[in-house]
Amino acid sequence: MARFAVGVPLILLFASVAFAQNPPQSDPQAVSFASQSIAALTGGQAIKDVTLTGDVTWSGGGSPETGTGALMAKGTAESRVDLNLSGGLRSDIRNDSAGYPQGATSVNGGKQQAWALHNCWINASWFFPALSFLGTTSDPSLVFSYVGQESRNGRTVQHLRIYRHLTGPKPDAVALTQQLSTLDVYLDAGTLLPLAFDFNMHPDDDAKTNNPVEIDFSNYQSMNGVQVPLHLQKFMQGSLALDVVVTSAVFNSGLSESLFAIQGR
């Protein structure tokens, strides 16, 4: 995952892009599946924030490290993942509330290292489906499409694709934003609970080279009426980077904005 600020030219490129007034229309079938999935996940409850805690194994730095983790999300635009590992504390923060996406990482409480802008277009709360793009069908800049019914790992799934459409004077920027923000969602065909999210990350200095990321959700259990995947796995370029076994979930605790602060905002 990139942890350095994107170059000035790309920042200026995105700064010239405005939200679309008339984006491509979402597929009604995809919107329906997304809405049904959120209903299955939440049971109709309003989820404003969540804190998942559990046991983790992180392999993103080479040799696997074990420890505990806290994965927090506030709405769809803010998230924080704190990993207390055998090698130290690692925190990844996403905050899109300033009107453009941002991310940063800190190690052992040190200075935050900014992510490249082109690695910040995917939904901040990637680890908690109830606060994912699935619940933002009313956002006029998001386009939902239905890819079709497929077989994935021996299970029948409904495949949705979601991306952000922006418009402006630079068509290349519009196309690049769509590429960077594309999220593929795989819903269990029977329950419509999400089984996987697929998206791409990119080298710090190369927004056009794709490094595949896959998030797998399993062992859903009802916790206070909300369906929570108690097992999360994050694969980066086909290798397991993060394994989380959730032991508790707390909803609507009123998480402080300070948890999601990014230096320099």
C-alpha cells in the first residue's frame, strides 16, 4: 500500500475535476441488489460507526507478525485500522471528509506518512460491508452496474461493479478516476451478504499500474441484529497480507473525529 504523497502534477489534475452533474446512469438491478444487501446486513438499523476488535496476523511487511487489532469506521468516509503487533504499533487512517480522499500511515505513533492520492479512491471502510459503497446508492457521483451471476470459489454470487464518475475538462482524468475508484462486489446469491471486494492499489509513482487487492468476508454472525463477518482476509497481489478474527463489534459509540485526523488537513 502506498504511503507517500502523490506528485504535484497529479494533484493539479484531480483538482481540475468537478463532480458530475449528469453522470452515467446506474443499473436499477445493481442498485436493487446493493439496497437488499445493506438491508440483509443491518436489519434496517442505522449504523453510524463501528469498532471491530480481534486477533490479527499481518504479513504486509514480510515475515508474519501477530497481535490484536481495532478496525474503526465512521460513516463511509472515515476509517482507522490500528494493529498492535509483535513488531510494534501500526495505524492506517483514511479520511475523505475534506472533499477529496486522503490516507496516511504511522508506525509506533510516529509522524504520519501520506498515501499517494491515487490510492485513496476506494471506500474508506473496506473492512465493514455495512458502511461500504453498497450503502451509498443515492450518491450521484457513484455508478452501480450489474455484471451478472457467476460462480466464485464454488459459490453462486451476484457480481456488482461500482465506480466514481467525475467530469471536467480533462477526459483522461475522468477515465483515470473511474479506474482508480472501481470496486467489484460479490454477493452471496442466496443471502446477498458480501463475500468479497476486489479493487486495485498502485505504486506510489504510477497510478496506471494495478496491484490487485481482494478482501474476503466469512463466518457472518448476528451481533445486536447486525450481520458481522467474523473472519476478514486481505490479499495483496494474491498473497495474504492481513488476517483478522473478529471477537467483538460495537456500533454507534460516537467515535471522535480526532481518531481520523490526518496531519496537514
